[in-house]
Amino acid sequence: MLTNFFVNRMIPDPKNIENPSVRKAYGTLSSVVCMVCNILLFSIKYLAGSLSGSIAILSDAFNNLSDCANCLITFFGYRMAAKPADKGHPFGHGRMEYLTSLLIAVLIAIMGVELLRDSFDKLRHPAPVTFRWLVLGILLLSILIKLWMALFNQKLGKQCRSSAILATAKDSYSDVLATTSTLIVLVVSRFTDFPLDGWMGILVSLFILKTAYDIIKDTVDDLLGKPADAALVKQICQLIRSHPEILGIHDLVIHNYGMGKRIGSCHVEVSSHSDFVAIHDLVDNIEHQIQDQLQINMTIHMDPMELDNEQINACRSMLLHILHQLDPHLHMHDFRMVAGETHTNLIFDLVVPFDCVYKNDQLKEMIESALAAQPIQYYTIITFDREYTAIDSETDSGENF
């Protein structure tokens, strides 16, 4: 409820999350709210620590003050991500969001390593934990505020699909876990002298390190380039195949340069007897549709297909049958046939999934072995493609049945 209040008051057009200025507003909201909460926690803990003389509370107070660094990273990261494209960065600065997430994850990992080191020190040099009601109250207040911050950023991050804000939420959850473990140790200290704080610290630090690893892995995957989202691929294919002149789609590639900046390309198959001026106009319209509806700058290449040649159709069907016997996930495109007096060349691109058990030379050898049983002598000229984007068979080309 409170999150929606802040979003509606501070973010203009909050549903337009592809807009860099809207994303900057989300990042600013997250940063300001978290900074205010951390400064509040620092002030309360510093005052309580000074009055009680508790080093533990004072240390936790400065830990909250250091959390403000994450807020500043998010704040400046989103401001840089919102910068328009320039001569040095023609695709914009949207990937700064990923670098922001990566930096936050590194800070979380540093916190986990330091907690792990302190926990081992406590096991080697155990010290008694003194129960104080003031400390208990401060820890409870800290847990409640940090839990709210985690939920606030989680909802905000999901709403704008921001890896950086979701990383901030995970950072707050880590703080909640660390403070909860401290509270448990404090309560248990009333009943036993067992050095539970060291073991609890090790357990919590391992969880924090796992959280940092997950954020780093997801962020690095985004930076290196992940396959396009399956739902997005389906939308693109449905939009393209909604035009009856388009017979098939292949070689679909989507490059993500940050939210709101995606560039794509694909090949579409059309009849070789089509009016290519009309088809070119149709492809231009499809490119504009994809840009308007999906915010993807798409470039579409046309591949002519000869569909009324019985000999070509028979060879295509024969070759598809061989491929599907080898691996049902193999498919081909750009099939051509050059017939001669002594032999016939079959020319095509073979799309090989990354999890295929066969290597390229093995596939070529098995295909040619199967063709050797035919009465006509066939030679193959194969271009091997890797499957950048998995296209569903229902929206794929006629060569991929």
C-alpha cells in the first residue's frame, strides 16, 4: 500500500518502464527511501550505543551508515543509465543498471566475507554475550525496518523489472537475516554460555555469500548475453506469422542493451514468385509494428523459397526425415538444390541446438551416409548454425516440421 503511494506520487507514468526517465525515477525513489531508513537506523543505534556503551550496537550503527553507499550506487547508476546515446555509446547507457547490480553484489560479498572472518574469530576466542533489553528492542526495530525496506524494493524492482533494485532488496534481506541471528544469540545468552554467535555467524555469512553469487551470476549472464525471453520470442513470431505472405522464420537474434534498448534481426521466408516490391513494403511495416508494440529495433531479411518444384520438395522432405531421425531438434533453412548429370548438390543451413550430442563433422558424415542409400548421388554443402534463439515449432518455418 505504502509502496503504491510512493510510486503514484513520485513517478510520472509509472507503467512506462521502457522509458529511461521513468526508470531513473524508480531508481531515485528506491535510493532516497533506503537512504532515509539507513540514516534513521544509524541515528537510533548510535544514540543507544553511546548511552549504553555497547560496542556491538555502535558497530551495527556504522554498518547501516555504510549501507548508504549502496543507495548512492543505485542513485547514480540509474542517472547514468538514463543518459541518451552518444558518439561513444551509440546504443545508450542502459547496461549501467547491470553494472550497478554487479557492484551491489560485490559489496554484499564483502560483507559476507567479513562476517565469516568475524565468526571464525568468535569460535577461536569466544566472548560472553550480555543480555540487555535495550539491545533487544533496537534489534527488533532494525529487523522491522530492514524487512520493510526489503519488501519495498522487491515490489519496486519487480514492478519496473530492475535487477539493481532487486539486488538492493536481497541486500536488505541479508541484513534482516544477520540481525535476526544476532537477536537469537542475544536471547539464547540468557539461558546458556554456549558460543552460539560464532556458529550462527558462519551460517548467515554462507547464506549472504550465496545471495551475492546469485546476483553476480544473473548480472554477468545479462552482460554476456542470454537467449531472448521465450514469451517475447513467441510474441515476435506470432506478429510476423500473422501475415500470410510470410512462410517461415529463422535466425532470430535479440541483443539487449538495457531496458528500453533492444535490437533484433531475423530472416523470413517468402515465395520466390512474390512481388518483391510489395513484400519489401510488408517487411517494412512488420519492422515498424515490432518497434511500436514491443520496442525492438528489428531488421528483417527476406529469403525466397521455391515451393512449386516437385523435385526440390521431395529432396527437402527426404532430408528433413533424415535429420529428425538423427535428432528431433535439428532443423534446416535456406534449402537449395543444384542438379547435375552425375550428382546433385543439396545446399542448406543446419541449425544445431547447443545440447546436441553430435559434433558438426559427425552430423555431416551421418547425413551423407543416409543419403548414400538413395539411387541418386547426393553431395551436401552444409552451413552449421548454432541456435541463438529457440523458435517454437508452431511458429517456425515449413522446413522445420
